[in-house]
Amino acid sequence: MIAMAAETTRIALHTRLRPGTEAEYERAHQQVPAELVAAIRAAGVREWTIWRSGLDLFHLVDCADYPRLLAELADLPVNIAWQARMAELLDVVHDYSAEGADKGLPVAWHLPPENP
């Protein structure tokens, strides 16, 4: 995890698809429920990108407070339904519980922006 500024956290996550679920995973992410998107933004997410390489998924989340994000989404019915749907497609899932807040990928190297 890289702390970017006092009000922003960047966290990288790694998950993995079950073989044969690639197309369904990509279709699902073309139809993320608007209620879930709104809840993610309300919980402080500025940007969330997922890259796929074969079965491996790499997430980059820019948010105000990742543990708060997880706590705010934990009991939300639309998120519970979404996570259940994703669990059917994934072999390696991210732990979205409070304990999962510390399970981001460790930083191996970071090139910070140059000061103007």
C-alpha cells in the first residue's frame, strides 16, 4: 500500500479467476449495479481500475480510507450480492472483511512524481 497524501490511499490487490470464467467476469463488470458504484464512491473511492492478465486480476484503488471503505460496504445488500457473484467466478478472492484491509500487495518499487 502506498500512502499518497493525507486524504488519499492507493492500494493494490491481486485476485484470480477460475479457468473458463473470463468472459462472464468481463460481462459482469460491464454491468456493475449503479447502486454499488454510488456506494463505492460514497465510501471514499476516487478511482478503481482492474487489469486482467490471463486469469490474474490486479486492482488499483485510490480512496480516502481503505478500512473505512470495507466497513461501509460490508453489510450493504448490493455489495453482498456482488461479492457472492464474484466468488462464483474467482479462485483467489480478496478478503473484504476488516482483516482484509491489511492484505494489499506490498510495494516493491515506486517512482514518485517529480516536483515542478
